[in-house]
Amino acid sequence: MDNALNLRQRAVILASFLLAMILAIVPLPAAVRLLRPDWVALVLVYWCMAVPERIGVGSGWILGLFLDALYGSLLGEQALAKAVLAFLALRFTLRLRVFPRWQQALAVGVLVAISDLLVILTKSLVHGTTPLWRDTAPMLANVVLWPFLFAVLREVRRRAKIS
Amino acid sequence: MGTFLGLSLKQPSNLTKLIVLAGASIALMVIDAGHDYGARAVREVGQQASHPLQELAALPFATAHVVLKDAQDNQELRQENRRLAQRIERLRVKVARLNALQAEVAHLTALLKGSSLPGYRAGLARVLDVSSGPFTHRLILNEGANDHVFSGQAVIDAHGIVGQVISVGRDTSQVMLITDPDSGVPVVCARTGLRAIVFGTGAPNRLKVPYLTVTADIRPGDTLVSSGLGGVYPPGYPVARVTEVKSNPNLAFLKIRAVPAAHLNYHSHVLLLWPKGQHKAYAAHG
């Protein structure tokens, strides 16, 4: 479990994050945009579960900072959320691993939802906006997407022999 | 290693990291919300770093946009192409008309040259109408008695004899072509001086030369020029070219076919000939 990742394995993980970020900012029609899942969060949760000793709170925070720059949101907003998410994922990783897939999806959805709520909270604190019900749409999308994303990333992990 | 406030310093726990980083996040947010210069610099660095990512994300859409625009351009080019093709067609028609005009100019120039027949004065007349059935080959000219046109007047073009005026109206006159079945033109063979009469057949562009005995010296390619006998046509002007000479032993005469020298099918203008000296006399009659 504690073997260090080689360069290629690091590249694979980095590439998965980059791809997630691209998917997170790909322009979408307004109708679909609401249902855009939080790709980066899901990928982060997966890698936290898969290699908890490599990907964790620090990685999440850096990732979040980068997302802040990407979204143009307040610096630290996503960083905080992603750090919290990584922390939660690490905290529950052993339990998450043994859950059946649908239950796992729900649990991950809840974790991501908590981090999202943190973002919403921050936004409403800083900008004075009221949280809207429609902000929960991506949370549902996360739950739906998770099983598929999990399968894909597990395949990627196995191919790259990341244990 | 050692501990600090009960926390391991070597491998800080996740909670420690979270607390530290959450503090850092909140600090960043506060700084950023305050429009601090340092935070802005950090943001700019981050934005520059993420710029390639944004480009990459926008790439499919940019490509789609380009493709759509190409398709639109294609459409416009097609339309323009069609428009230009139509224009070319119109211009072609114009060119054809210009060519026709040029041909007419050449024709008129040739007519003017042909008008220098000795002993005759030539006048240009426009062809108003053409009647050509199996039995009549006629032209209607825009010159009549008012223009001193007289019945029996010779009509020629640049290449040969066209026919003669057979009836004269006030402002128009009717010309019987040499291909008219009623027409007969006294000719001589330019090569041998053999006298003959060229008759119309009623078929366009075909003449016959009957009443030549089998011993007559005439060959395909011979040019027949008017002899001036009969006084209607000017002498020495081309009438026809022999195309076919058939000799049938059972018949007394040769069967000779000829084509008119004048371009009977191409007329827009012809020349009317007035014999010099006679002009006044006929004018007085008219």
C-alpha cells in the first residue's frame, strides 16, 4: 500500500484531474448546465479512496485553488470545499470501499453535497446571494454519475497498476 | 519526531492539514474579497496556468463554430457561383448578339464593296420578311415605289445574285429569289463560256440547270455567272456553283444541280441595282 507512485502513475492521476477540470468548464447549453456533475469532486473522491496515502487534503486544496482560478470564484472558496471533501473522503474511505455500488454512490453524493453546501454557504456569505433549490441539481447528477465514473476510473487504475 | 500541542509533527494528521488549509483558505478569501494586490497576483498566475485548459475545453466548440461557418461560407459561395454562372450566361447571349452585329457589319461592308458594279448604282434595302414554301421563295424589302424600286430590278448581295423584284408596293417590294421555281437566270459557265439557264427548284439552296445536252462541257465546281441576256441581271455576276452533273444515257439532257452563290439564307440586307441612265426613266414611270 505504501509503495511510491512512479512518474507514469502520477501522470495518469494528473491527467484524470485535468480531464475532469476540462469537463467542468466545457461550455454547455443552459438547459444542461444545471445538471453538470462536479467532475473534479468525484474524481478527487475516487483517488482519495484508491490511494489515500497519496491523494488527500493537500491535493484537494491545491486542486480547489486551481479550480478557483478556473471558475474565477473567490480564491480559497473551492480550495476550502475540496480540502473538506478530501478530508471527509479519507475519513470514510474504508467504509465507502465496502459499500454496495448504489449505496456508495449515495454516500459519495452526500460527501460532495456537503462540500457543495460549503461553497454555497461561502458564496452567500461573501456575495449576499440566497441559496437556490436548483443548486441541488448537480448533487443529483453526482449520484447518478458516480457508478459509471467509478467503473471507468477503476479500469484506469488497474491498467496503470496504481494500487 | 516531536509533538506540538499533542499533534505529531512528522506526519501531520488529515485533520491538522484540514484545519491549517481551511485557515489558509479563509485567509485567502478575506484577502481576495478585499481586492488585495497580492491575492490578485496569485489569481492572475492561476488564471494564466489554467488558460491552456480553458482553450482545450473550448476547442470542440470553436471547431464546431469554424465548421458551421465553413458550411455557411460554402453555401454563400455556391450561391455566388450560381449567380455568376447566370451572369456568364447573360453575357454569353450579349456576346452572341455582338457577334451577330459584327457579322452584320462585315456583311454590310462586303455589300458596299459589291456595290461597285460598273454601270449600276446600288442601294441598300432591308429584308422585312421571308416567305419560303415549296412553291415560293420570296423576300419583302423595305423599299418601294417611293424609293424608285421597279419591277424586274435585279437584287444582289455581296456574293452573288439574289433575285429580282417582281412586285412593287408604295414602300415595300417583293423579290423572287433565284431558288423560286418560277425563277430563271440566264448564265454562262465562267470556265467555258457555255450558255445556260439556271432555274430554281423550290428547295432552299438548290438550283437546277436543265436543257444541257450530254455533250455539254460542264463539271461540278464550275461557276455560273450571269450572262446579262434578257437585261434583268447585270452581266458577269456570280449566280451559282455546279455541285453535281449526272448523265443518264436514256435522257437527252444532263441532270445538273447547283447551289446559289448568294447567301440566300443569311440576309438581313440586300442590294438593289439601278442601271445608270435608266434610273431616271424608270423613276419617271414610277
